[in-house]
Amino acid sequence: MEKPRIGVYVCWCGTNIAKMVDVEAVAEEIKNVPNVVVSRNYKYMCSDPGQDMIINDIKEFKLNRIVVSACSPRIHEITFRKTLKKAELNPYLFQMANIREHDSWVHTDRAEATKKAKALVTAAINRINYHEPLKELSVDINPATLIIGGGISGITAALEIADADKKVYMIEKSNKLGGYTADIDLTYPHLSSVQQMLGPMIERMKKNKNIDLFLETEIKEITGYIGNFETIITPKNDNETKLSFGNIVVSIGLRSWDPSPLENYGYGKFPDVITSVEFEKMLLSGNIAKKDGSIPKNIAIIHCVGSRNKNYHEYCSRTCCTVALKYANQLRSAFPNASIYELFADMRTMSKGCEELYTITSRKKVVFMMFDQENDLPGIRKANINDNCEMIIELNEKRSRKFVEVPADMVILMVAMEGREMVKEVAQITGVSLDGNKLFIEKHPKLDPVATTTSGVYTVGSCQGPKSIPDSVSQARAAVARILGTIARGTAQVAGTTAHININICCGCQMCISVCPYSAISFDAEKNVSVINEILCQGCGTCVALCRPNAIDIWGCSNRQMTAELTALLLSD
Amino acid sequence: MIERVDATLVNEIEKFGKGGWNDCFHCGKCTAICPLTEQEFLFPRKSYNDIQMGLKDTLVSSFEPWLCYYCGDCSKKCPRNANPGETMMILRRYLISVYDWTGLAGLFYSSLPALIFALILVAISIIGIGFIKQFNTESIMDFGHHFEKFAILGVASLILFPNIIRMFWYTVIKGKIKAPFYAYIKGIWDLILHMFTQKNTLKCEDNTFRWFEHFIIVIGYLLLLFTTIFLNWFSTENAFIIWLGYIVAGVIFIFTFDFVLGRIKKNKEINKFSHPTDWMFVIWLFLLALTAFIVRVFIDTDLINNNLWLYIVHLIILAQWAILIVPFGKWTHFLYRSFAIYFAQIKKSALIKNIAAN
Amino acid sequence: MSDFQPKIVAFVCTWCTYAGADLAGTSRIKYEPNVKIIRFPCTGRIDYMFLIKAFANGADGVIVSGCHPNDCHYVSGNFHARRRWIVFRELVDFLGMDVNRLCFSWVSAAEGAQWAKIVNSFTEEIRQLGPYKAYMELVKKDKNESVF
């Protein structure tokens, strides 16, 4: 192996790193580490000039190893690997030291943070001595796509893919398509009919030959990897079917929260306290009435029920404020003389046309009152006979700082959206992580919001975070663009970071075969050794740690590399 | 008793003018820039809240509308064009109707036909009296002179005084202001001072000329009353009194003419919106002074006997002014405003005392 | 002893705890600078010999952290890590090493605050225990200078 010639680049990340870490001192000091040829610091390594600097240095100084000390490798490892490729250097001869997320952003003492940065960079340099050029493996892409969940996002994705003449398998748990969208009367902010929009889409779904629809079907397990996934499903009244597909779209949406735990709202106790979902169905049926059939004179709409509340869901459910405004508009058209009250915590009408809807609504004699979501929620009690209404809402109005009573005959609770009951199973089956709120984690929150950390699996729509119809549809189309891109290419590159067996050491105990979750290891009885299928291997390394004679190692995370990193980390400290 | 929210109250207030309360989303800019708002009396935003939520008791017991002098800065700066200045004006009309025991103020403010009907009724009555007096110049002018005295006395004792008591009831008693008796004594000087000078207007920016005009009109108006009633301007021979009358009447119609022009031009924020009663107030005051001026000119030129109709026109305007506009219209502002400032000061000292006690 | 700055190494998986530590960073949660992270694809990859090597190179404490049970990106790597951990811990105890210098935890990609909490509390524990001199003495006894 040629002698390592290492280039080290310490990034300032503007002031993000430079503020807490003396980047110049770090770059200066590591010049003395063996094999370091070039050591530089620069404002933004990920910028074009930053990357060009690396490319030029590789050519000028004949560098064969690159260490970038910057943000998390989860953000820019791919960026710099591409830079190495451009400079005709194997992209795996690269290592990142994370001195932003794991250092400058979390520490307050500049001297300590600088010391830690030096240790992290030195460890990365020491480790990269043992990096080897790896080849990326190419896998064929099965052009079929599996879509889990037949709401508006799933339907959009299915139709887009099917229109491109590619196969779609649509798995839907319930007995109909449309999800929650199918229960919506009008959209906001334009108040146009959802049914007119969704109906033709569902018809197209049913008629399209490229779409195989499996209603009342659930998925138990998915095996394989990007381009080559497989599953066995048991559709209702049908035999077991084996499906093969190259990509997966998860669009299971969210469900509405049951507000019973918030006892102050008396859901379940008072017949005319209903959830937004129930009211939407009422609107769809065209008959807005109390449980006893009479027409409500005073209608109160309570926002943020279970959303933005530490005890239930800390996040904002995003659509409810504007939906509540839509309700006020629909109620005003239905009952020109009714008293309509909106009890809100904060009015959040983002998206195009929604703030305008708020303005329009406020001019329709809708009374807006604010409550303290954190400390003082409104409470509902039954009214007396001479109160001339069904219920009284006791409210500590935040703007006027006054305790007031709001008369109500019907109360609509704008309930939160939360993860579906089967979300954990779906997450496990598809290998996508969930965050603390049971929402799917995207690959990158800003730059890659539909992909996940598992190649070939995309999450779209509300299951990735509460969303409006246009946002869900945009995500579905974004995912489809990605999928069709991979299908068009026909192959996908998978990382070369796989395990490999030294057959001279392997004793044939076959322990590795029993732990491999991908069945990537088989036994060669003739030679009495285990053999690894590089395509199937995902590089988890469980077999490496387990191998008793130390016959298995893993590319990109070898024992030598890790030992070098570990010792340098401790000794340089 | 916890106050009940009422979405229908706006329908009632709407009768007194179109305010932008549905547009307000409580950014608070109006209160922030208002030169008159203070810690204890935050307006106009607070009043918006009371209107929107329909808190009738709070609204009726509030002084805030009276503390506003309508400089219009808030309306200029409002990001939603909710017109806070005009809303405070509308609230003043509403409050006048609440204080007024006869209910006529509310009727005249909310119904232009009713107001016109009342004006016609007064005019017919005056013509009727002229008819009874057989259109004799001397006896009609004598009647006119006595009418003025009785009208002032009657309006003050039968309408304005009871209404002030009602204001006291709604604001101080129902508003639960607990202040010692001496606080009421202490504030009397301020009450009189504010009543005649309305000096708070000066706290508004660039409002000095407007205040000056108002001040001159008030002084002129009071002097005109004094010269006609007590110095008997129309029948005096004293050259000083005659000239005094001419000057004050002239001053009034010149200045009111400027007001009318302002409302026509609408170049200032306060002039942008004119309720029929706003027009009526300036026009009637203008006509009152103008006709008085011309009547005296006709007396001095001995033309009055042949032109009695002129005096009857003046008397009709005077009667409409005294019976309809003074007790039920904008004229009462100067009275309610000064009392509101007086009560508000008492409330403020009670609040401060309360805070100190706790 | 309170101003003693212990050296601690954390062996974490890239999918959960490394991402969780990234989240602690993006959330700007402040914690002690003593813990330095080494990234592995999965806790199942972590050969516990690395832990011994860490002590041999002067670490005062070691953290192993990965995905919560059932959340493993590679399906079952964390279960293997857990099983191995139990055996390893007993072995360490048997050898006369201090098990209090080992910390095993689950930190998901969403638990940035939890990561900071673990770092702070474990740093404090090790700070109380002081430098791990006993291990070096153990090494010296063995003339071959290696326990593995």
C-alpha cells in the first residue's frame, strides 16, 4: 500500500464552529501528526470554493487521504465523497470529524472545546491511515413500487407512478381508498369540494392496469434492500401473494386524537361536544344539528385540543387553525344569525391564502378569543335553564385578562393529529426510525424531506408530520420523482461497506450465519467456510463482533481502523 | 358575577356607525402610539376587545371612549385599517345612548328618518307658535327670548342632569369604584377646567390648531348664549353689546364654516368619516350663528318687521339646536367627557390606593 | 477530585445514538466535554475488546449506546449487543475491574436531551470515582502487559 498522504481541512462553518473552537490552532497543531501533508482551515468547506480547495490540493500535493473536520457526517459525508470522486480519488479514502454537533454547539468552554476538537481530528487522521479504497456495488432496480396507505398522498404517488407505466402495489388497511381526506367536505382556503377532487382519482386508481389494489390488507414483513424488496401478503378472501418491488412509499397518515383525557372539555360527557372529524362528517352529510336534531344558536370552536400541549402532543398539528376558520365560514353560510366563537391559543394560518381566510372570517362577525394553552385551558359545564343555551364555557380570556362565560349549544374540538396505532410496526417493517412524537424521521429535515435513512424507502404525507392536502400531494410527487429516477437509471449504488471473511482463518462454526439478519451469509460445505453475499450484506457488523477466530472484518469500519481511532482519541487527549 | 360573552352586541353597536372591529386582530399598535392612553386606561385596543367579545357591562362602565380626542393617529397606523379612531367615536355615540334616559339619543343616532321627522316637528311647532302669535314681530321675538332661557333650564335639569346621574350609576357604581368622598371634592376643579378648556386635546400631536378652533367656538358659543339671553342682544341699544354679539356670531360661523369645509375635503383623518349627526352639529351651529348675525343686521337696518320669516327661520334653527342637538347629540361630548375624566381620575387614584394597600 | 476531567469514550451506533447526539447539537443542548464519540454502524458491530482497549489506553469510563429494543436499523443488532454486554459485564467483574466505569444505554435519534443527560450524569459519576489507576496496576501485575 502506498504511503498515506493526508490532507486535513478544518471548517469554521461561519461562526458555528469558529466561535467555540479555535479552528486555526487546531489546523496548526495537527500539522505535526504523522502523514499529514496539508492542513488548512476555511470558512465553509462544503461550499464550492471549499470543495475546490480539496480537489486542487489532491492534485497539487498528490494527497491520497482526506479528513474534513466539520459538521456531522450524517449531513455532508456524501458531499465530500463526491468531491473525492471528482478528484479521481476513491470516495472511501475519506473521514469526517464532527466538531460542530458534537463539540462547538454543545460546549461552553472554548479551551475545552478546542482540546476536544483536536482529539477528534487526530483520531480521524490516525484512523484514515488504514482506510482502503472500496468499490461501490451496483444493484438492479425492480421497477415495481409498494405503497403502504391509500390516503391522498398514497393515491397521488400511485397514480403518478402508474401514469409512468410502472407497476404499483397499493396496500390499504381499511376497506376504502381516500383515508381521512375522504371524510372532508370542503378544502381550505378556497372552500372547494374534496369529493369532486378525490372521486375521479379513486376511479382512476381502480381502472389503472398498473395498479394492484389490496384493500383490507396488512403487511407483516418486508425483506430485501433497495431495488429488491419482497413481501408476502394475505389479501382478504384471497391466497397468499408474494410481491417483489424496488421501492417503498410509506403514506399511512395520521389519525385524529380522542380528546376524552382532557376532561375539562367534557368530550363523551356532553352530547354536543364533538371533534373536528365528527363535525366534518356532519358537514359532508349536509345536516348541521345538535344531537337532539335542533339547530345550534351558539357554536364554539376550540383550537389546539391535544396539540401544543406537553401532556399530549407537543407539536402543532398545523392544519387545525385554518380548518377551524373554514368551519366558521361554513357555519356562517348555514346560520347567518348564529353566534360563532373561536377559542384559540395562537392563530397559526400558514400557507398561501390562509391568512386571507382569517381576514375574511374575522369580518363575518366571528368572535375570536384567546386562551392560555399552557396554564389555563377553558372548561365546559352544563348551563342552567335560564341561561338560554346548552353549555357554558368558562374561559380566562388571555387578551383582556378577564374571566368570561361563553354560551354554547355545540362545541367543536379541533383535535390533534397523532401517529396511527400500527405506526411502530410499519416503522419496524420498513426500517425507518420514528421520532419521539411517533412521526417518521426524514433523511434530512431540509434537503431530503421525503427520503429516509433506509435506501429505497420514502415517507410522504402526514405520517412524516401533520400536513395539509397540497403539502401531502407535493411530498408524494417529490418521492415519485425520486423513485422514477432510480427506475430510469435501472441500478442503484450500494455502499461497499460490507463484511468479508478471511477463509484462511474461518473455522466453519457458522455462528455468523445464525446472527445475520439479511441471510447474507451461506456455508460452503466443500471448503468448510462461511461465504458472504456482498449485495445482501448491509454492513451492520454483527457477525464481525461475533466471529470467534476473528475471521470476519468489515470494509470501512475495520478493527484496525477502529483501534487506531480509539487509541488516538485517548492518547491525544 | 362572571361576565357573559355575547356575539350579538356588535349588531347593536353597528347602529351607531360602521367601525372596523371585525378587522382588528389585536396587534396593539393603536394603543402603543396613542398619546393619551395610560397604564390604567389602555385604549383603543381594549375597547375593541370589549366590542368583539360583546362585554356589555364592561363597555358601559368604561371611560376609555371619552378619554380619546380623536387625533386619528391610530387609524393612520392601523395595519388592518380597522379605524380605531372612528370606533372610539362610535362608542361615544353608543354610550350617549346608554346614558340617555329618554331613549331619544339612541333613536336619533341610529335612525336618520326619525331625526328628520323630529326636526320637521320642531319646525312646524315654531311656525305654529308664530301663527298663534299672529306673526307679530315683537311678541314672537319676546317668545324667542324666553324660549331660550326655558330651553336651557329645561334641557339641563330634565335631560342632562339625570343623564349625568345615570352615567355615574353605570360607570362608578356598577363599575365598583370605591373611592373616598374627598376624592370627589378634590377633582372638581379639574372637572371645571376640562369642561371649559378640554385641554387634553393638546396632548395629541399636531392638534394645537384644532384645539384652538374648538376653544374659540366654545367660548364664542357661550358668549353668544350670554349676549342673547342675559344681555338681550336682539333688543339692546348698547353699542358694546351689539358689537360683541356681532363679533362672537361672526367668529362662530367663520370657524364652523372651516369645519364644514374640512369634512367636505376629508383631508384629515378625523374628517374621513362623517355620521349624519356630525354634519348636523357643524351645520346647525354655523346656521345658528349666521342667522343670528343676519337677524341683528336686519334689526339694525330696520328691515326685520318686513322680513319676520328670517327671525322665524333663526328661531326654528335655535329650537332644533336646543331641543334636539344639544341634549341628544355631539354637544353633550363636552359634558360627558369632562365627567368621564373626573370619574376616571377618581378610579385611577382608587386603583393606585388599592395597589399600595396590597 | 471535583476538578478532575475524566476521559470517557462512547461507542455508539450511527442510526440512533449518533443521530441523537447530533440532535443534542442542533438543539444546542449543553453538556460536559469529556465524552468523545466513536461511530459504529450498529451496536452489534461493537467488539467488546474495544472497551478493554479503551481502558488500556487510559479511558476512565466507557459508554455503549444504541437504538432502543425493536428499533434497530439492522433489525436485531442491538439485541446481540445486549446479550454480549451481559456476558462482558460479568467477565469484567470477574477480572476485578470496576463495572461502575461501564455504562450501557438506549438513546434514539429523537432523544438529544436524553443523550446530554447521560453524558452529564456519567461524567459526574466517573469524576467521583477518580482516575482509573486500578486498571493500570492490574496490567502491571501481568508482566506480559496485556490482558487480552
